[in-house]
Amino acid sequence: MRISDSIASEFNEFSKDYTNDMIKCVPYYNTLISSFTKNLPPNFEPLTILDLGCGNGNVTAQLLSLFPKAQYTLVDASEEMLNICKVRFKDYHIHCVASYFQDFEFSKNAYDFIVAGFSLHHCNSDDKKELFNKIYTALKPNGIFSCSDLMIDKKSDEHTALLEKWKTFVLNNYPSKEKWEWLMEHYSEFDKPDSFPDQKNWLEHVGFKTFSTLINDTYWVHCQVIKSY
Ligand SMILES: C[S@@+](CC[C@H](N)C(=O)[O-])C[C@H]1O[C@@H](n2cnc3c(N)ncnc32)[C@H](O)[C@@H]1O
């Protein structure tokens, strides 16, 4: 397996067996995906939802089970991923946008709920900070931003230990080393995770309040923040 030369083409290729690959390559994938519908405020009824880096739609699928009538905007750089979503969600109010986050026009006060599943680690620290600011502005008052991701600084001492545990997990599912080697090539080229404390600081800096955090094994994190005044 070879990696591609851009995020969009990498995920066009990845889309072929995406969910199976994610479950077998990403520890806690199912837990962290199902976290998007947990611990929400009791009367939270979003009418407008933005899924950033929707991929083949696994986060949106969770949300549709709770909020089938909401208007969804799905953004992804990969056209192939969006094509899967268009078929998968043809019976719902779904608007798909093929765009990099950096080029996407975030309307002000437009969304009740913004979600990002395993997509923001593709952005570097500065892009994340800018994105958090745009997400804050794009949310309505009391809107929620929720994300699941790998959150660790690649330069930290703990990173080597994380890779060892991760490798054991992947080799358990794919005993030949080919998948792990591809994953590490992908990780080195496309993945720029930041630690949870750093991201929490950046979120709070733009105005968010953290209200719920689930951390599995320290670095596989689900976090929810609210735009409250
Ligand atoms: C690992 S997948 C996650 C998909 C889905 N949210 C999930 O949780 O299974 C990351 C997705 O984000 C998209 N992506 C990554 N960086 C992006 C960027 N800067 N702009 C737009 N889409 C991006 C990729 O194309 C890919 O479909």
C-alpha cells in the first residue's frame, strides 16, 4: 500500500474499506464515534448541524438516529467520501460540500451543533486555532462543538509509548506488517495531532466552555464544548 500525494486523494483511496479499516486501525474508534450522541444537555434539539471531515458519514449516521429532521452540512476534501454520504443519507436533509476546511465559508451564528470525528488531527496547530475561532463564530449561542480524535504532541516523551501500544493493537488485527507500515507512513505525512491540554486552552481562548470530556487511554479523546456567554 502506498500513501497518496494529498489528503483528498488519500481519503478517496481510503474510502473503499473505510469503516473496517478504522475499527481495526484506530483504538476506541466505535466508542469515540458513539460518544457524539452521549452527554448532551437534556433539551438539546439541534436544527442545523455541521460535520467537519465527515468521511463516509459515521458521525452523521449517529446523529441522524437522534436528530433525523435536522439540516446537515457535510464538509470533506474527498469527493469519494462525499459520494458515499450522498447515497447513504439520500432520505435526509443533507448538503455536501467538497472543500478543505481552510477554504470553507463558515457562516456566522448558523449552526446549533458542529462535530468533527478524527479529522482535525490533519490540521497543524495554527490551522486548528484558526478553525476553533471560526467554529465559535459559526455556532449559535448555546451551540455545541464536539470532537473525537487522537490528541497527543508528537514531540512529547509519551509519544513513543503510544506508538508501541498502537502497533500492538493494529498487528492484532492485521498480523502482516503491511497495514501498520502504511498507517505509519500516512501518520507521518498527514497527521498532526496536538495534546488535549493545548487544544482545550485554544478552545477556551476563543470563548468556549468545556462541559464534557471522555478520555480513553489518555490520548484517544472525546471532548464537548459550549458557546455560552
Ligand atoms: C479519518 S477521516 C474521519 C471521517 C469521519 N469523520 C469519521 O470519524 O470516521 C478524516 C476525514 O477528514 C477529511 N479531511 C482531513 N483534513 C481535511 C481538511 N483540511 N479539509 C477537509 N477535509 C479534511 C478527510 O478527507 C477524511 O474524509
